[in-house]
Amino acid sequence: MLNRLERQLATEYKKKHCVLTASGTVALWLAFSQLPLGKKVLLPAMVCPNLLYAASLAEREVVYADIRDIDATICPDSVESKLSRHSEIGIVVAVHLFGNNANIRVLKDVVDKHGAILVEDAAQSMGGLDDENVLLGTKGDVSILSFGHTKIIQAGGGGAFLTDNDDWTKDARSLLSTLDHVSKSRLDELSEEYRRLFYPIWIAGQREQSFYSLFESFPMLFKDMFLHQAGSDQVAKITNALEGLAEKVTHRREVAEIYRHELSPVDGIKFFRSAKGIVPWRFSFRIDPSIRGQFLKYIRDKGFDVSSWYPCVAKWMCDEAESGHFPVAERIEREIINLWVDESYGQNRAMELSCAVNEFMGSLHNQLKKGEVR
Ligand SMILES: Cc1ncc(COP(=O)(O)O)c(C=O)c1O
């Protein structure tokens, strides 16, 4: 069954090899571990922290490139400039953040020109297509997938490392065999502790940046959670879940379309570029940072889910030379709002949530007119 699933994914993603892993994080760790020691990994400045943890566990230093204002994906000009200045960068990671497609064609040319490896992270974009209708995740020298919590296909965990390279695949399989099996109860315990510690540090860091340095100990503290063998039932769960992909893709696109339609006339909301082929991870948009705290509270008090994810992780590192150089990521971190588009939000609930957003923005507009808010 494992061989069949690996072959199915390799065929779908037009790669010679697929190595199934316990998570997207393990797949990233396998990719980063291919780099000779001393080489660095270039990440988007705003991204899921697991990418940093994977690099840290692979003992590879990270540098960052800013993201694009139109879709929050890594900016090819910023990548070009970093590659020109840092010859030690060996891997560039393009993440289709929020499901938005990074400009892989341009990135691949830039990365090839500098002799680096392009890792395409399709963890949040499964089933999505680029502007030429090509499946996201098919163009990287290595592509990675995730079947974990909140992803488009949720199978209670799982990931994939995909590549055409025979040597990297051989190395990946042998590295994978060095990982331990970790029990479900231990994983649950660790992920509860992680959540308990992560949010207070994140909040403190937003007030005073030096608190972010506490995250440096996370990769080792939570090593068993990030790096372990896949459970014995993982293959069956992923195989079953994949059968529902087309339905999930349609649902997400329809719900996102409702939000876009209902919220388009609302003053004070800024959308990312609309691309027809993508599969939204969440419906993400931006509002003024001065009202975001009130917005999140209002929407949550009404009983809806909403988040302000992702952080500008480039600020977490203490290297003064690098901080303050990611204006787009730093701005989007303060403005971003995510609404749910998975099966827990049907068309009616999406309409109700749109009304709540509308109400909040409308009442704010009235207060502004009356001079009650500045
Ligand atoms: C863009 C991205 N890449 C990789 C990962 C890691 O995937 P996993 O949760 O399966 O470890 C995540 C989520 O955590 C993600 O959002």
C-alpha cells in the first residue's frame, strides 16, 4: 500500500520518486539535509515556523527574502538579490502560502542561474494550479506536501518528499530510517505543550522583539514532535482522504468566492490577487493594523473562527543586519486576517460570517465619521 501511494503521488506530481513521511516538516528536513554543511537555506520572511524548525534540526542556517504584496509569496527580485550577495545559499524555498501560487517559473530560472536547489512547498496548496494550469508542486527540484492539521487533505498527519534525483531519494530514505517511532499519546502531549508555550511568546515578541529568541530552543525541545516515523495507519488514512480531494477543492473555491463577492464592496478590506486555479488554504485578506485586534475579538465573540496567521519569522532571528529589511512581510504580518473555508464552513455560514465582517467594518466607518475613532 505504501509503494502504491508513493507511486500515485510521484505520478500526480510528475516526479520520479516520492518518499512518504510522517509530516511536511519531516519532508522539509529531508530536503534541507541534502545540502552540504555550511550551506544556507533561503526562506520567505513570512512563513509557517515549521520551516525554520526543520532547517534548525537539519543544522542549516537560514536567511530570508521578502514577500510580494500581491500574494504574500516569496519575491523573485528579493531572491535574486540575496543569491547574488550570499554565495553560500544552497536551497531556496518557494511556499504557496495561503494557497497563493508563488511565481515558480521565474524563481526556477533565478535559482538555476545561481546553481541552487529550488524546494517547492505545496503544503497549503494541494490541488491548486498556477496561471498556466500546471499543478502546484510539480516544478521544484524537490517538492513537499503535507496531510497534517488544517491542510487541504487532512489525514491526521503525513507528508511527502518528491524529486527526480536518485541520490537525494536514497539519502532521504536512509535518513528517514534513523528516526524513532513516537507514540500518539506522546505526540498529543508535545503538541499541547507547544500550543501552550507558542502563543504567549509570540505575543510578547510582538511587543518586544527579544522575546522571539525563546523560539530558538523549540526545535530541540519538540524534536520528537517534528521528526519521527509515520504511524502504521498513515498510508491508509492518506489514501482514503485523497479520494475526496476534488470535492474539497470545489468546496474551498466556492466558499472563498462567497467571501470575495460579499466583502468586495466593504471599505477597508484589501484582497490578495485573485487567481482562478488556486485552492485557498484560508480566505486571507488585509485590514488596517490599528483595528485588527478589535476585528478579531468582534468576529470571535460572534462565534466564528478567524486567525491572524502567519508571522514574519525573519524578525525572530537576532541578527541585527537582517532585521528591518522585510517591509512587505512586516506589514502583512500586522494586517493579515484568515477566514475558514474548509467543510466546517458551508455556504450559509460563510454568508453569516461575511455579514459579521460587514457589520464590524460598517460600524467602524460610522464611528470614524462621528470622530469616535482615530
Ligand atoms: C507551508 C507549510 N509548509 C510545511 C508545513 C509543515 O507541515 P506539517 O504540519 O505536516 O509538518 C506547514 C504546516 O505546518 C506549512 O504551513
